Amino acid sequence: MLTEERRQKILHLLEQNKIVKSQDLVTLLNASESTIRRDLQELENDGLLERIHGGAKKGQLLGFEQNMSEKTLKNVQEKQTIARLAAQLINDDDVIYLDAGSTTLEMIPYLQEKKVTVVTNSVKHAASLVDLQLPTIILGGQVKLSTNAVLGNSTISQLKNFYFNKVFMGMNGVDLNRGFTTPDPEEAAVKRLAMANAEESFVLIDHSKFNKLSFTSVAPLEAATIVTERCPLEFVADYRERTTIKEAAIQ
């Protein structure tokens, strides 16, 4: 098993269990104690976990990202509510960009009656759009298997030539001072360019993403309107001072 793959599995186990024992990691990952000890040290150095006696506990996992199948099972009602509101922001004849992500995926059923052209970097999104007979362009590049996102230099090169009325972005976290963030630098580069090439940018996040920080900066808070089912009351005044927030009550 490659070092990065092994360390990602450690982070995944921490996300599920909050605490992992070194001896369990030795068995599960078929690695030596010295290898696991070195992995935990490096992950702690990167700020991704905290070592404790006999193992490690979950820190703020800046570099961890759930796969697409896991994401689609979380906060489903909230995501559908956000997606419904986001779709209402689209006008006929708009050219839009749908970022790879579980919340933007929920937008697609609400696009069925709209005259819209969609560009996406998601294999899963493209298939759903085509099923609805919506005009669709999928960017080319390497597919990231965990999120179904198309990434890389060829993706960036193609995206540079496209301009959008509106872009709808998924994001792993938003922070008052650090703005919008995501774990993967390659995904961040695609998101950043799509937002730069848009007349209007919308970031779709549920309440759990506020005041959360991930590994890679995408854009400052002022760069996009936030579409959410609700912004937590303790944060909402501060966020509204910096950007626009559109909230939709769960139906």
C-alpha cells in the first residue's frame, strides 16, 4: 500500500471512530509498528490528528474528504432544500457551471423545466443531466474516483475558455477570515477558475460547514453568495457583514 493511501485510510478511520489504536492500525493496514508510528507523526505534523498514548485522536481533519457515496447520505433534506433555492436563481438561457459535489447534484432534478446550458466537471452530474436531456458540456481530464470530479491541467485549459452567467459550487468549509476552502488543491484550482469566469458565484453549503476550515483556499468570503438552509444564529450577523446569504427553510 502506498504511503499516501495508507495515511488517507488512517484519516478515514479517525473520521468514523474519533480515536484509533496503533496496534489496530498495524493489523488493519498490514504495516509495521514503526511505519504506523511514522505515519501518525507525519499526520500530526500536518495538523491532521493528535497523537495520544497508544494511538491517535481526531483533530481538525483539514486534508480529509469523504467519498461521493458517503457525502450523498449526509444531511439529505438540507441539501435538497438548498438545491431547490439555488435552482430558483437560474434564468432561462443562462449558461451555468455545476461543480462536482453532493449538494450541486441535488440541483439537477430542479433544472428539468429550464432552458439552460450546463458545464460540469463531474461524471456523475453529466450523466444525470443527459438523462434529463439537458444541454451539457463535461470538462475533460483525469477523474478523481472518490468524488467523480474531473481534474488536472487539461481541465483547467478547457475551463479557461468558458464564461458563465452563474456558477454553483460545493465547498467543504467557510470561515470568516479565510473564506471558502476545500481539501484537494487540484479541485480548489478548478473551483477558483470557474468562479473567476462567472458573472455571479454561489456556494451551496449546509449549516454544518460554517466556521469550518479545510486544507486549501479557494476564494475569499466576498467572492460568492452563500446559499444555505440556515446559517447558525451565532454566526449569521458576522457573515452578513461580509457577504450575501440566502437561506431557505426546510419544507
